[in-house]
Amino acid sequence: MNDLREGDLGFTFSSNKKEELEIKHNGKVATKLRKGRGVRFAMQLEESDFSEQQQLMARLTGNYKRGNEH
């Protein structure tokens, strides 16, 4: 059985008590966004579908495939 969702790039996000948005890639912290920036990005993520969320997080963290990797 394959549990991967279409468009899954391995990113997850969550917020913590310090008002930080934490983005993880394959279970490891990739970046943290503090206060206002985290809130704005979280709002953008909530307005997006799963695949778009994955793309947004990939671009933000620099883990975005540009199509020219071999």
C-alpha cells in the first residue's frame, strides 16, 4: 500500500507556543518563521490545497526542483 499523496514532497508544517511556524522536510526542521512572517505564510498555506502547500514550502526552504537535475 502506498501512503504518499499526489504532490507530496515530504513537507509538513506546525506552529508552536512561541508563535513560530516550523516547516519540516522528511521529519527534519528545514526552517522556522517567526511572528508576523509565520502568520502570513500560515494564512497562505491554509488558502492552498495540499499540492500547492508542498510547492510553497519547497520554494521557501530552497528545496525546489527546477527540472534541470540529472
